[in-house]
Amino acid sequence: MLIAGFPAGAWGTNCYLVAPAAGEECVIIDPGHQAAGGVEEALKKHRLKPVAVVLTHGHIDHVASVVPVCGAHDVPAWIHPEDRYMMSDPEKALGRSIGMPLLGELTVGEPDDVRELTHGTTLELAGLSFSVAHAPGHTKGSVTFRMPENTDIPSVFFSGDLLFAGSIGRTDMPGGSMADMLESLARVCLPLDDSTVVLSGHGPQTTIGQERATNPYLRQVAAGQGAPGAPRRGM
């Protein structure tokens, strides 16, 4: 399997292209702020043909390039219904203005084909399987995508802004909830095998085992306690 990832834009949001191998169809995850150029470069480098864009949540740093990427390749975008409004109204999602200079660089709105994600379903795209889990806390419509283990690689978990290396997503913006975040961490992350590779919305790759042992939030959730006073990340 091929996973090509790169940090994009002002917020360093990780965008991923996932394919069975070079020269095949692919899925694009979270093409955020200023990601379109990086997407095109990765497509050309690995000779990939996109079939869909899938989104972990609706914040502008994860969806800003959805319209140009979907438009250039005539592919649908998948998002949870509770975050769909954010594609057309990013300022409402943040609870503040993100500033006219930044807005002037963005193509705000929905692509022509938007499809809604449902908890517990499996997306079969580009010859790959992505299990969808609704994981509110950072936003009401946050989701994660998990690819099953096979003979070549361990399970891969695209956590969006739910879980980072050493931290979790912030919960202080509209739709955020620490109670929901802790419930999502317990329900979605803790049952995963330690070998599961975590590819987050920001920052470096990690594993569930590493986070279970060192992440203060996951440690506290596993112990049945509340959230520690450790710093959180994300936009």
C-alpha cells in the first residue's frame, strides 16, 4: 500500500493520498489550506488517479482545497452531516473571523458532489476499505478512518484532530466538547491494537501503543479519570 502525506498551509495540516500502489486509483484525505499544489505533485509523482476526497472534519484547515481538488478531478467529497455547513461558512465554524487576507486566498463552498459519512459504515474506495467512526469532541461531525491490518502492514488509523502524538484536538471552538472528546477517545481509540499506526491531522506519525503509554489524555481516559491539564493542539 502507498500512503503519501505532506503538511500543507498556514496550519501545517496533514493531507494524505492513499492507494493500493503507485500507478493506481487513490483517495485523498483532508486537502486543507494551500494543499492543492501538493496534491497535484503527489499525484504526478506516484501516477495516481483520485476517486474521492474524504474529510475527518469540516474546519477550514482541513477542507480549504476541497473545491479545487474535487473540481480538477471530478470526484466526490465525503463529510459527516454535522460538519457539512463548515465548507460554506468557515467563520461560523471557528466562532470568529479568520481575516480577509486569508479568506481572499480560499475557494469557500461545496464541491458539486458531496456525500455524507455515517458511523459504523465502511467506504470501499480505490480498492481499499475505510471503516468510519463518528468521533465528536473537536467538532460535532469529526470522524476517523481505519484501514484493517493485512499481511504487509499493520492497521492504519487516520485520526484527524481527535488524537495526536502526545496530545489531542482542542475543544474550545463551536461544536467542541471535552466530555465528547473523552468519550470518543475511550470508545474509538482505546480498543485499537497497540500496533495500529496513527496518522493525525497535525504532527508526526505515532502508534496507539505509544499513545497509550505516554499520551496524558489517553492515559487518563484508560484510568477512568478526567482530562489532565496538558496542552491541546489543532486549529
